[in-house]
Amino acid sequence: MTSPGGLPYPITLRGDGIVLREWRDEDLDALVELLDEPAIARWTPMTSPFDTAAGIAYLKRARQGRLSGRRMQLAVTVDGERPLGEVLLFGVDAGLREAELGYLVGAPHRRRGLAARSLTLLSGYARSTLNLGRLLLRIDPANTASTAVARHCGYRLTGEPPILQEGPYGPSSLDTWELVAGGANSRSERLRNVAARRYGRRS
Ligand SMILES: CC(C)(COP(=O)(O)OP(=O)(O)OC[C@H]1O[C@@H](n2cnc3c(N)ncnc32)[C@H](O)[C@@H]1OP(=O)(O)O)[C@@H](O)C(=O)NCCC(=O)NCCS
């Protein structure tokens, strides 16, 4: 089914040991456990503390975004069951064929390649199925984990001026990253990176 705004709903994306699926009402406890965490409070616009009421509102907004076709918010799982994180696609501009993506992974599940594999899967889908040519990430340069994920997946810093914002941690700025042609799904790019690692640098 395609929702009125254009983005397909519901969907399940599978690949590289990852299953991205729609959020369900019964995910509430797991969602609160994942999102009520300092790094998520620090680097995302999530409410903190993230309690049950915040979780209910979040699931409701996710469902509305899906039904209206404006956003994709998918739970990151390895088996289609327990949510371990989330990937998002939003801000779609069909004319410019561009969209922004985002990601988070629960603290106990980090450093296992979940964010990188999920972002690669969603980016590939956005390119090949949604026909979006320009995929963007907005990242605070101090967020080393997120910049590492972006780089790993074939995103590169653009020269766009930083987006300045005020948050609970004071003023910050977000850099814009863009998936380069071929991107993370490109075999040649992966091979280049393997070769570059051997010689101690990254392409
Ligand atoms: C950013 C985040 C999603 C990373 O998730 P993750 O599943 O641990 O990341 P991965 O395991 O896929 O790691 C991918 C790469 O990033 C590197 N990386 C991950 N966390 C890192 C850290 N804290 N410091 C340095 N590098 C890190 C990994 O080593 C890996 O590098 P590689 O290219 O050498 O393989 C997670 O830390 C998180 O949810 N943080 C809070 C929310 C957030 O910042 N979201 C992004 C907002 S822009």
C-alpha cells in the first residue's frame, strides 16, 4: 500500500542481518528503555527524561507520519522482533528528489554495526525504490559516533554552511552530509575502502 503522501506503508526491509520494520504499540516498553538514555538526549531532539507518556506520544506521531506518507520511522531489529534502535527518513522533497535520514541505537546494542547496516539498508531503498537522488544527514561535528557511521556508509561532508541551533546543552551546529554517488551499496566503494584501510587511509 502507498500512503497519501507517497511513502509506502507498511513495509519491512531486510538485508545484511537487519530487519527494519514498522513500530508497533507493544514496542512501548522497549522504546522507552532505548530512548531514555544520555547520548540520545544529548544528540537527538528526544524529550528527556523519555518516559512512558513520551513513548506513547512518540509512537502516535510515528504512526501519523507513516499514515500521512511524510516520514518513515522504522524499528531496527535483527529478527523482526525486539527493537534495538530506529532509522528515519523525513523531509522528503519530491521535486528535488532529496530527503534527510537519521538513526539511533540503544546503548546496550552499540558498536555491533547496527546503525551502519540499518542506514545502508534504508539509503539503498531510498535510492533504488523511492528514487531519491540526494540523501542527507545533519550531524553535530562533536558527535563522533554519528560521524563515524556516516563515513562508514559512504556519506561525505558537503560544503553547506552549518545549521545553527539552540538546545538544552547550549548553542550547537549541524553539518550536512550527503551520500556520494554509488554510496554505501556500491561494491566498488566497499572495495576501495578495504584497499584504503590496508594502506592506512580511507577514501
Ligand atoms: C551514533 C549511533 C547510532 C552509532 O550506532 P552503532 O550501532 O554503535 O554504530 P555502528 O556499530 O554501526 O558503528 C559504525 C562505525 O562507527 C564507529 N563508531 C560507533 N560508535 C563510535 C564511537 N562512540 N566512537 C567512535 N566511533 C564509533 C564504529 O566503530 C564503526 O566504525 P567502522 O567504520 O570502523 O566500522 C549510536 O551511538 C547512538 O544511537 N548515539 C545516540 C544517538 C545519535 O547520536 N544519533 C545520531 C544523531 S545525528
